[in-house]
Amino acid sequence: MADGEPRRRSDCAIAGTLDILGDRWSLLIVRDLLFKGELRYGDLAASDEAIPTNTLADRLRKLEDAEIIRRDRYSQHPPRYTYRLTDRGEALGPALDALATWGTAHLPGTRRVGGTPPAAPPTLWRRQMSTSPPEGFGTVTPRMVTPDVEGLVGFLRHVFGATGEVHRDRPSEIRIGNSLVMVSSAEPRDPMAAFLYVYVDDVDKAYRAAVDAGAMSLEEPRETPYGDRRCMVRDCWNNVWQIATRRRP
């Protein structure tokens, strides 16, 4: 029995498990850590179920006390943490799989989130699943963090013809050509800019659109030795964009 576990009502294993995980949120936290791996507080708060932040903080503390998750500090000032499952937490995988099986069979309109664990030890199948990105994502996905998600997405639409919806409760998945970028709110973390290289059909047109939208010109369009006609701008959110059109192989 872990030090932080609640006092047991009986020796029934189901009752003892429900004493730790029987609320409506704890298993969802376990689900996200199981299928997505190590996450920060803001990542967990951005789940589709929109867990209240005070509830999230309470459940994280209780799960840590029960030795189902662990936290690791990644920032000293202010103190911030990442969260991951312990071996004890990963062992809940088959239970979540059983719940997903029951739900899809008996609750019309529901679906599995995260896939089906293969028949392997919990640590192994979590690693196996984490190697496959979600549909539409590449292996590497750029992410920008800003206090003005709507403004930045509007810039991407104006300059690059980007598509995708703005979400206030989770990262906005914005598609530029055949690539995906994530734009996140700065509420749970500090703003963070990006430096990205984007190919377009007409670099001169994109350059003018960027400057018209308030971007600072760092380099006007010019020919490069490696076959690209390229410019560089810094947008109002401090992201730097090298925009190019391929002229020759």
C-alpha cells in the first residue's frame, strides 16, 4: 500500500482501486499519459474533456501520492513539472483497454482514443504506441506558444493560405500546405517563438502579404546559391519565417 493511498473500506480489490481512481477525471489523466507519454500541466489541461484546472491539480497530487504518476521539474523559476506514469500506473493499461472495449460496444457515438494496446508488457506497448504520431501529424511537428492565438493564426491564413480552426481549450492544429503546425495559448506556459522555413509558390507575393500584415522585413526576396529564391520576416509574435520558392534542383 502506497503512503498516499486512502484508507481502504474493505479488502475488495475493486473497492480499493475505486478509492484511488473512482472519480470522473483520474483515469482520463492516466489515459493521456499512457498514450501520449510524458506531458506538462498545460498538455493535460488541454484534453478534450476540459478538466477544470483546480481539479487537475488535485488529481495530479492524489495520483502522485498513490505512486501512479511521478513528476519531474523542468523549470526552477517559476517551478514547473512534467508528468509521467510509473510502472504501477502503466499496469492500468489493460483496465483502460477493457473500458474502451465496453464503451464502444455499448455507448453509440463513442470511439477509442489512443488506439488498442498490443499484447505486450505495459512499458513495452506504451513505447510501441508512442512511436506512431496521430493521423495528420509528422514525426516532428513545430509548435508556437503565444498569448494571441487568433492573431497568429490569422497571419498564417493571410500569408500562407493556412487552414484549421482556432481552439481556446487546446492547441490549434493549423495546416500550411502539406505540413502541420501547432499554435498554443501562452496561459499554461511562457510564450515561445519559432524559426521556420516555408516553401510557397510565389515568394514575392508571400513576402508582400507578410509585410502588409505587420511583419518586419529581415531579408527581401533574393536568389540563393542553392536554388531557392528566399526572403525572411519576423512576425508580430516574434516568430521568424524564411519563405522560399524553389527555382531549380
